[in-house]
Amino acid sequence: MNTCNGPLCSHSISTRLSRKLALFTMLVLGVLFAMTWGAVSMMLKERNAQDLYARCKLVSKVVALEARDGGELAVVTRLRSDAAMRANTMLEVWRADGSLMYADPASVAQQMSEHVQARDFNIDTPGVAGGSVRARYTVDYARDAAMGTRWAWILTIVTLAAGATVGAGSWWHVRRALNPLRELAGQTRAMSPSQLDHRLALTDPAEELLPWVQQFNALMDRLQRAYVQLESFNADVAHELRTPLATLIGQTEVALSRERDTESLRDTLVSNLEEMQRLAALVNDMLFLSQADRGAVARRGEPVSLAALAQQVTEFHEATLEDAGLKLRIDGDAQVAVDVPLLKRALSNLVGNATRFAAPGSTVVVVIAPDSPEQVRVTVENDGDGIEAEHLPRLFDRFFRVDSSRCCDDHVQHHGLGLAIVAAIARMHAGRTLAESAAGTTRVGFTLAAH
């Protein structure tokens, strides 16, 4: 039974399965019974042939014996007296010259029957003229045929009844077996955006359904994390945009509140320009992350030295490192085809992040090493205050800041998208992010596909 709801059409699993099982049962039983009936029919035919042969042999003995003892008259008399015992049969005997010697009374039922069998045979009769006679014995096996027909109908009815019984039983059992699916459907209908913490559970877990339940619950876990992250992202975006916008509005209102000289207006415009540049950087970073989320892939060129790219990034941060009293060392190298601007941006974010939190006088180390036959690992290490273990999984989330990052002395404000951009660049190069912090050493980095 199919049910259509708008453009979608569905079918009943229990009905379809029970119907198929019923048809299969009838097919198997039909073939089995047909073979059985065919074998029985052949056995009946063989039995009838043997019965007819035995009858003819008996008649031959009787006729030969009577002919020897009493001649033709004795033969006719004996055949006439035995006629009553030959029900549903007809015996005809002809003399050697072809004339009819004896014939049983003709039966209308036998003449109309389609199941008669006849056998012609010769009998040696020394006491009859010509020395032999020719006989024909005809037997009506309509009763056996009727019995075979009855059995055919019985087998047909049994086949249909078995199919119907199997179909009904299968439908009932399948309906009961599908109760967990109906239970799951009820649970999914009860889910809503306000109840994303609900998960599917079965009172009677079925082995076939457990993978689906687990996958669905895993999907709900990802959906809940994405939903929470989206809410947090929206709040963070609003917070990040509110501060520069409030600054722009406040400074503009102050500038318009009274007459200002040219120098004051210039200072206001310069301050507003810095805020707008910060807004533009934030918007550009968000657009880049949006493109990465939509599956953008890095445009790889010829293989380049990662150590050489790291050296270029180091030169860019040289002044910042010197002001912080830090040194930078590059360990290892690898030749990899990468999107050079994106990789330099990721390295710059990591080096800048390590520079802000490294202990004065320490050395920031960029480590380039194989991670697996297919991956190359790039990490930036710094010594200083470590990161709590509970913060590491969220280190690459957008707008996420560890507490220590909120109280640094750096006058430059950071909007918390640097490591999220690193994660996006790693994904665009078919890699993943890495973060660990222990014993005062923090390592943050990513991997790249080597080929």
C-alpha cells in the first residue's frame, strides 16, 4: 500500500514484506506440490499400466484354460459369468478369422470417459478353431483421475492457505518488529530547537537500528555544538562590532557637539579611520572564514621550502620579537606545494600569538617535521604560562579567548579570529590543527597534505 503526501510517496514495509513472503511461500509450495503431484500422477499411470497388464494376463490364463477343457462354448460361458466382476472394464474377444466371439456389454460412462486405457493381446486356444484368439481389454480409470484432481485442488488450496497464513503472520510480526522505528519517529517528532539536548533511545535496542541511532545522536551532538557555536558567534560578532561602532559614534558626536579646529578634527578622523580599519579587518576575516566553511580549497603552486616561508614571516615580526625580548628559531624543513599567501598568514598568526604570550628572554621555535607519510606538521612553540587543558579543544573557535589573553599589556586589540583562520587554512590544505600545553611549553600548529 502506497501513501502519497504531496510530492512524496511512501510504502508500507510490513505490507510489502508480508506480500513478498506470501508470494514466495506460495511459489515454493506450489513448485513442491506440483512436483509431488507430478510424481503421484506418474505413479498412478504406472500402477494403472501394471494393473491393466495383470488383468490381461489373468484373462489369458482363464481363456486358455477354458478353451483347452471345453472349447469355444466354455470360453464364452466363463467370460459371460465373470463379466460382473469386471466393473468399469470391457473385454472383447475375436476368433482367428476376425469374427467377434464375445464382448462385454458396452457402458455409456466408459464410452464418454477420457481416462480409458486399452490393451490388445493374443491368447493361444488349442480347443478353438484357428488355435488362437485376439482380445482387447479396456479399463476406465476415471476414478483414479478424479482422485488425482481432488488432490490437485487440495494441494492448490493448501498452497493458497499457506501463503495467506504466512502473509498475515509476517505482517503481524513485521508490524511488531517495526515498533522501535515508530518509537524513534515519535522521539524525533518531539525534538525541537529548544530541546537539542534530547537524544534517541530504544527500550528494546535492535542490533540493526543501533548504528542509525548512534549516527543520528552523533549528528545531533554536532548540530547542538554548531547551534551553540552559532549563538555564541552571533553574540561575539555583536560584541566585537558594538565597541568600534560605539567609539565611532561617540567620537563623532563629541566632534559635532561644538566647534573644533582643524587639528582636532584631523585627530578625530584618524581615530575613526583606525576603528574603521579594525572593522574592515574583522569583516574581511569573517568573509574568509565563510569561504573556508563553504569548502574553498587552497590554490597550490610549485613545491616551496616551508622553512624559507617561515623565515620571511620571522623577518616581518622581527621588530615585535625584539621589543618583547624574544628570539625565534626554525627547526626542520619540507618541500610542499602550498598556497604561499595563506600559509604565510597562518604562520604569521601563530608567531604573533606566541610572541604575545612567550616569557621574556625565551625563544620561539617554529618546528617543521613529517607527521605521517601523507602529512607535514608545522608547530610554533613558546615558553610561558600554559593553557588549561579544558581550553585546548576550543582554542581554534572563533572569538574564543583564554583568560590570560584578555589581560596582556599589548596595546593592540585582537578580535579572536587569528587561530580560527589558522584552522581554516589547515582545512583548505587538507590538514588539521594541533594544540598542546604542558610543563610551561605551549605548542600550537597545523598539518598540511604533503602531496
